Amino acid sequence: EITLKEAYKNYFKIGVAVNPNTLEKDGDLIKKHFNSLTPENHMKPEELQPKEGEFTFEKADKIVAFAKENDMELRGHTLVWHNQTPEWMFKDGDKEASREVALKHMKEHIEAVLEHYSKEPFYAWDVINEVIADEGDELLRESPWRSIIGDDYVEKAFEFAHAADPNMPLYYNDYNESHPEKREKIYKLVKGLKDKGIPIHGVGLQAHWGLEDPSLDNIREAIEKYASLGLKLHITEMDVSVFNFEDRRTDLSKPTEEMMKKQAERYDAFFKLFREYSEHIESVTLWAASDRYNWLNDFPVRGRKNWPMLFDTENQPKESFLRVTSFN
Ligand code: G3I
């Protein structure tokens, strides 16, 4: 049986999101098929600096150690976000932070994290995650970073990261990246940064996709549009849900055969597209190794699974895996 990383060795790195738990339970599967790791949660701000000046790198460092022991590289995720960020970053004692204080918190966090990992095998960092508004005319979503600092918090984050590690490829990462309306907004943001000379080197397409949506044409258009900026692309958080997010049914304990067949066809078509654009795509990361554990087991409905990955709940290859590895 061929492995994912062998099948794709001439195309791109094959990554997986992990945490200390999955490394322990699914380590063999992860070692066998993947050559890049992204920490699913443990390099987010609340995990690395829960209190001002108190850095807790232990769990994140386990992930780095696992990568090195197994000859893998890492994608850092994420330096700045509106979620999973400790409250103190937006405060100055018990008052709201001023612009200067919030910028200082952001800068010191970015510097400490990039400094801590400066000798480790990272090939990219998500500097900013999901800042675009999904709907409406505004380009940026509301967030404490934005309301305290102003819209330029985005460029400041890239500048701080570049100053801290001038050789590190820096990424903007977002979801719904293939929907035409959001695609245009992401393009506008990233092009604006590039035009201003802000150090940004790539776009992360999260790729939380489903059986129907987005269409292949929309994905192709998104890839072409972002690549036209002369930036590298990473597929950063891929999964293919069998239920869409509007479907709140909880009474189905197993997906139908038809759903699994459709999922395999979708995975096949997506990876075919990625191979076609492999000149631009440097890595493809799945947001979990198998259906046993992944964030969609509880989202958007608690207790319902979504069977979104390439391996099943016993970590055995699914039809989807066979399809994406049997192209040559
Ligand atoms: O750590 C606590 C634990 O102490 C507690 O017992 C448990 C009870 O619910 O919760 C644990 O925290 C959870 C955390 O994952 C760690 O498992 C949070 O509730 C839960 O909200 C959190 O979810 C993560 C989510 O980001 C939060 O924003 C998912 O695991 C993670 O897969 C997901 O990843 C994001 C990417 O970073 C950005 N793009 C979207 C993607 C999917 O939502």
C-alpha cells in the first residue's frame, strides 16, 4: 500500500493537524503518511502565553520534537487571531489597552514565539488568521485587535513577524476562501499588503469543504486568483464533511454509502486540481489524520460526527484515501 507522502513526493508536502493526544494515539499513522505537522491548538496565543510574560511552550514543543524525530517539517499556526487569545492582551491592568499597549503585546508575543522556534524546522507561519468579514461591505471583521489598534493591526503583525525572523515565510490564512465574494475580499486585503511592501509570502486556503460546496470551478478560480499575486499557496486545514453545516440532523449514526462514495469523488477531484497547480501549492495539510478524532465530531452539532478525513474511525484507509493515492 502506497503512503500519502510517497504518492505526493513530486508534488507537495502532505501535512496533518495534531495535538499531543493524537500524536500519542495515532502516532504510527501520522508518521507513516505525513511529512508536515501543524499544531491544531497548541501554538495559538492562549496556549503559548496564557498570562503576560508567562510562556508555556511544553505541549507545543512535544509536537516539534515529534516532527524532528520523524524527519518532518512544521507549519506554525497562528501568531495572531481573534479566537483563542487571552483577554490580557487587550488590557492594561484592569483598563482596556491603548493602541500602543496592544501593539506592544502583539509584538512581544510574535517575537518570543518566533525566537523560541528560530532553529526548528518550520517552513511557514500563519501570521494572521481569518481577519476578513464573511458578510457585508466591511473588509475586516470586528475584533478587539481591530477596535483597539485600528485596521493597520494586520500589517503591523506581518512587520513584527518579519523583523523577528526575516527568513520565515509568512502567511495569511482564511476559510470560505473559495466563495467568490470572500475570495475577492481576501485578494483585496493581500494585494493591498503586497502593494504597500508589507512582508507577506503566501496565502493559506483552509479548505473546510463539503460534498456539494464549494464547486470545483470556484476552487480553481480562487487558486488562480491568489497565485496571480505571485505568492505561494498552502492548503492548510482540509476536510470534506459529509453533512453540510446547515444540516443539523443528529439521528444518523452513520453516513450512507452514497455519501462516502461522493466524498471519495470529491477528494479525488480536489487532489487532482492540487496536482495541476503544484507549481504554486507547496503543501496540503489535512485538519486531522482520521475520522476517530477531528474537530467536526462536535461541530456544528454536539455529538454528531462528520466522517471528513481520509482514514476511518479505526485509522484504516477509506475509499477517499484510495482515490487520492491511485493516480499514477
Ligand atoms: O482545552 C479545553 C479543555 O480543557 C476542555 O475540557 C474542553 C471541553 O470542551 O475544551 C477544550 O478546549 C477546546 C479546544 O479546541 C481544545 O480541544 C475548545 O473547547 C474548542 O473550542 C477548541 O476547538 C478548536 C477550534 O479551532 C477553536 O477555535 C479546534 O480543536 C480546532 O480544530 C479549531 O481549529 C480552527 C483553526 O485554528 C482555524 N480555522 C478553523 C479551524 C476549525 O474551527
